[in-house]
Amino acid sequence: MEIKKYAAIDIGSNAVRLLISNIILEKGKEPQYKKSALVRVPIRLGADAFVKGKISKDNTERMLDAMNAFKLLMKVHGVEKFKACATSAMREAKNGEKIVKKIFNKTGITIAIIDGKKEAEIIFSTDLNKLIESDSSYLYVDVGGGSTEFTIFSNKKIIASKSFKMGTVRLLNNDKATNKFIFEEVEKWVKQHTKNLKRIALIGSGGNINKVFKMSGRPQDRPLSYIYLKAHYEFLKQMTYNQRITELGLNPDRADVIIPATKIYISAMKWSKAKQIYVPKIGLSDGIIRSLYLGKFD
């Protein structure tokens, strides 16, 4: 048996994450990916990028501090390889490339700013085989701070995939008319691509649906129903921001975005007529590590 230690840095619109994983290799068996450590820093880059068009000086400094801290953590964990990827907030920030160069010069960490298609490809490299049945159809929904990736599987094949600017931080900062327009655009796409599919279920990815699932107390392999998720959404909406922190124990940077995130999942279930949503706890960081091990990065 051989054990390798890889890491992924996911620079999202709501938070920046460092995932360190053990890759367990045994002859004649598929590699096993086991989480060793996860650090999440609430640097809300999307609040800068989607409103002002660029990352502020304060958040640039926080990013630098985070990368230096991550570099030290990877060193003490004995990480062999790592990859850092930035998504929609850094994509849209006018000074995104400038910050990437500054971070490299100060820390030696190279950050790849990836587009929505590449982000979806990385997430799909995770192992969904345990969930996907050959005779069923699935709508995979990955909700981030700046964008949401939608992918439709049928007969174990991808039949449609698209990234929309429908992230939680973006929705919080948009006006109602803009949000209404984007929801109508996504609704049209989902209905068009799922209308001929039967027995469709959702697969939910992202920190917010993971939190909702954890709060449900369900076993990991059991799905949540549309009825449960809708009721939970109404329950969350009735609480104030402060109550969601004090009574539910949510982090301050989770207590607001969990509302628009849950709305996206509910809407996707309604549009596709899905009655269940599976939550396998996979995301971009997991995909980065798997892709890195499989040599899929340049």
C-alpha cells in the first residue's frame, strides 16, 4: 500500500478553502480519496467583484494572508502536490489577473482562474458512480457564490451542461428584476432539457446543501424530498439572520447565503419535476485533487 498527500485550494466567491487529502493506493484497486484536513476562510470576494467590479485592497491582503497560511499548513502536513483554482469572482474582477500575479510573487502559489465549463469538468471528475443508476436521469446542481453549474445525466451519460451567473452572493447583491430574469432564463433551460426524461432526481453539491442535509439528520445515502426541502426553506426564511446564527449555529457567512442557495435547489426540483435530491458531499476541491492525481491539469 502507498499513501500520497495532495491538496486543493478553491478560491470561491463566498469563501476560500484548503482541502488536504490522503490518496490510498493498493495494487489492483481503485485509488481511495480520504479527507485529511479542511480549512475554510470567509473572504467574500463576490461582494467586491459583483458590485464594484474588482477585488478590494483589504480582501487582496486577506487573500495573501490566507495563501501564506495555506502554504505553511501544506508544509506541515507533508503535501506532495497541490493546485489552486479561482472561480467566478476572480474571473469577473477587473484586477483578478493582477492579484494572481501579486500572490505568486509574494507566496510562490500559482492560481488558475477557470471558466464555468472547466469548473464543471473538474467537479464531474469526482466519483458519482455510487449514485448514478443506469436506468435513471439526474440533474446535477452545484451552487456557488458566483455561479451555479447545471448538468443533466441520463443512462450514465452527460446530455447537457451549462453554467449560469446564479450564485448566492450575486443573488444577494442583485436587484429583484435582475434575479427574476436569471431565474426565468434557468427555468427555461432546465425545462427544455428535462421535459422528455422520466424518474429524474437531483444531485446537490455545495456548502449550503451540505449544511441543510446535515441539519436534517438523514443517513448519508438517503435523499431529501422536495416536500422536506421546501418546508425547511420556509423555516429558514421565517428566522432572522441573527436567529440563524444563534439558534441554528450557522456561521455568519453561511446564515445569509443559505436562503438563496436553498431557493435554487427547490426551483431546480420544481422545474425538472424531481421529487428527491441526493447530497453526496462532493465539490470543486475534491475534483481538483482527483484531477491532479489523474494528470488532467496542464
